[in-house]
Amino acid sequence: MLIEKFKLEHLFKQAQLDLTDEQYKRLDKYAQMLIEWNKKVNLTAIISPEDISQKHFLDSILPFSLFEIKKGAKLIDVGTGAGFPSCPLKIFREDIQITLLDSLNKRIRFLETLSDELNLNAECIHGRAEEISHKEIYREVYDIATARAVASLPMLCEYCLPFVRTGGYFIALKGKNSEEEISAAKNAIKVLGGEIDKIINYSLPNGDKRALIAIKKISQTASKYPRNKGQMTKKPL
């Protein structure tokens, strides 16, 4: 045991979420693996049990108690890192199907092991979003794409919206609601076939501010997108 059960239960109750015994056991195992693998692979700077509980686990699950995900949804987590938010979410929502995409193969090896140990049945892909989303088997087939603090919102939209089917959503999880960032992304969202559906501001129990930006896919993304990272950086949409 790394995370004390009563502390994790209390934390989740503060966010009006119930934690089952099985969910606790799997999250505790997740935390153990995260700390052990972090000794050899750079997965996270957050390593205390309390911070893992709140800033990784609750921070991955809480926003999706505020935004409804349909039963059996196909979700791709872009730039997933150590599996956030998708893997904790999968522990709470076993019905969803998750695909984990990251450009660092060492992280993918961790995620493959994690998926096996926790029975997540995750598809783990090593690659860059701007390349993978041009492949037919991944393009516009997901109900939801998620990204958590990976890049600026205009760039995130170009990385993520090509994965999303028409009628699906790109969910950007941000540290706070940045009006400037949202304003800067409006053209990118339109060009890539999306529209802002809702912005949900909320806080973690420790007071940290968060924002969920839900962008609905209303039309197909032009085949030339996403561009390579250099083009995105040099000439943002």
C-alpha cells in the first residue's frame, strides 16, 4: 500500500465521487508503478502519494464527472505521458475504450506494462500526433480526443481534432481558463472543423483552478492538417 485508502476516499468524496475497493486497489498499484518506473524513465515530477492522488488521479477523473462521455466511447489520449487523464478515467469507466499516444517509446513501454497489470486493454501507440493522425485507421474515428497540459490550445487543436469523428469532441484540460488562449484558438478551431461547445471552470479540493474546454467536431478536417510541428510553430492557424 502506497496511498492510504481512507485519505483517497476522503479526497474523492470532497469532489462528490465514490471510490470502490477495486478502484482504490488499482489506483494504488498505478501509483506504485509510477514511482518505481520514474526512477529510470522521466514520467512525472509529481511523486508524493498525496500529490499523485490529487494532481494526477483526481485531476484526471473529476473533469469527466462534469462532462458526459457516452457509454462505450472510443477515446484517444494525445501526448498521454504517464497515462493522464485516460488511464485513471478508464479505471472509473471500464466501458470506454482507450488509445494512448506518446512520442517517447520509454513511456509507451511503461503504459503497455501498466495496461497489462491493471487490465486496461489499452492500445498503446508510439508516434507523433501530426504523423499518426494522417493514417486512415486513426483519422476521424474517435468519439473523444483528450490532451492535458501538452501545448498551447491552437496547436493542441491541430494535433487532436483530426482524430475526432464528426459529432465527437476534443477535450482540452487546462490549468485555468485562459481567455487569451481560447481567443487565440478560435480560428484554428474553425479551420479544423470544430466549434467551442462549452467551457467548464472548476477547482480541485486543494483550491487549484482548472478548466475543461469542450470543442465539438462539426465537419471533417481538411486532409492537409495537421501540419508538421515546424509549420505549426512558424505559422499558427
